[in-house]
Amino acid sequence: MSNTHFRGVLSTPMTPFDEKGRLALHYIDPYLEWQAANGITGIYVLGTWGGFALLDLAERRQVAEVFCASARRHGLHILVHIGTYANEDTFALARHATEHGADAISSVVPQYYSTGGYLGPSDYARYFETLVKNTTAPLYLYNNPRTTNVLLEPNEFVDLAELGVAGCKDGSKNVAWIIKAHELLGRKNLKAQIIPGNTVGLVYGPLYGCPAVTSGAAVVFPRETAEIHKRLDRGDVAGAVAQHCYVLALRSVIGMCSAPPAAAHVLLRGRGPELGQARATWPPISDELLARMERRIADLREAHETQETAA
């Protein structure tokens, strides 16, 4: 059963920095205006692509404030990731995001010790239950096994829903996970929203009862990504699948860099309002790599336009 706070395609924008590694928040508003104009309905900020682990707490507050204000200005929903290493810091960021108008907040499992096996399901339940009690905003589990080395199974997520967790941004890339979670929610008459947390889920999400999907591809290619859901809304599943294949290919270009968000910073230049640049922790994009990425994008676009014309 669904307690739907979000619909459509949510992008996952990076935090913008200048050449000296300082926050460059003036890039955010024109960027979000462009995202909204190209069909994006919401944003998930300060997650993996948002580089939350690259920022201190004061910076995270500044970033959340500007994104929240700009999202409201342009009619976008906003979900703010607030996970940290220390519970009290997490609770403080949760309250801050709520005070500044976040539609919902989100957290990964407690970091570092989860990866080391120190913590288990009962500890995660204790953590999320306490977090629910420390904020008034809907709380979404950020189920991201690739970066936390912890995959919460559908039954474990549903146990958290019983404790008050409002939903899940699911990074499993597994439609079976969604099917099982929805089944268990229905059995217990619980309402919680599942948001597939990746570009892979742009088609299977809506088809399996998930009206919102987050996508890194949408950061650089919002119009192309939003077109998938437009076709699904028209009942054109075959057309949506064809468009999805195109967007997945575009996403693979971003993935030509080991840190895709760093590539997204560079690819935005000349394509849409830029989002500054990455902090030095992420790898630089060489001119040679950028040229290869741009050639690949041009080839994909030409092939896609030819296919669309033939269809």
C-alpha cells in the first residue's frame, strides 16, 4: 500500500563548488529552474551524488537551505538526506531540513560500523525509531547496499515501516525487492512509499506501483529522462522502453568516470545551467575523457533520432 509523497522523476543534483573547493550556492537556483522546465518533479539532495560525505555539518545546513528555498520557488518537491556518523548530528540535520521546508528526510543505516558488521537489524530498528521520534518530517530509509555494504531486505524495511518510517529510496536495482515489499506492506495494512533509487528503475518503478523514481541521468539529461514517464502516462510502454534504453546509454556515458557525479559537473557545461565543479576528493575529468564522452553522446543522440524517425 502506498503513502505517496512524491511522483514523477526526481533528480539527484550535486553540491556545487568553485575552483577553490568552496560552496558555490548561486548555481542552484538557475539549475533547478532548468530542471523544472524540463519535466523533473523533485530532487533528492545531499545523498551520494550530493556529496554529503565531502561536507561538514555547517556546509550541509547551507546547502539544504538553498536547495529547499529554490525547490519551493520552482514547484519542485525535495527530499533531504541527513545521515551522519553521530546520531545527534543526524537528528539536528533532520530538524534543520524540516524547519526549512523539506517535504521529507532520508537516512542510510548508521555508517562505518554497519559495514564492519558491528550492527544488525535490531540496531537499525532502534536507530530509525529514534530518528522518527526526533523529527516531524516523513522519514525515508535510503537503502543503498553499494555504498553501505548493507542491504535491508523487504521484511526488514516493512518492520521499519511499522515503527513509523514513511518510505524507502531503494538502491537494490531489484524489482523483486519492490514486489515483495509491497506484498508485505499490504498484508500488514501499512502505508509506505517505495522510490526506486536509480535510473534502472525508471520503467519498472511505475509499472510495479512506484509513482516516483530517482535518477542520476536526470541531473544532466532531464528532458530525455522525464520523457520516459510521459510515455508511460500515455500508455505507450514500448515507447517508454525505447526511451529508457536511450537514457540508460546516456547514463553509461556519465559512468565512464569512476565518480559519475564528477563527470556530471563537467557534462552540464554547455548543456544546461552548470552546477559549478566537484571538490578535489573526486577525480578530475581530463580533456581527453570529456571529448570521448561528448562524442559518445552525439553518436547516441543521432542513433536515437534515427530510430524515432523510423518508428
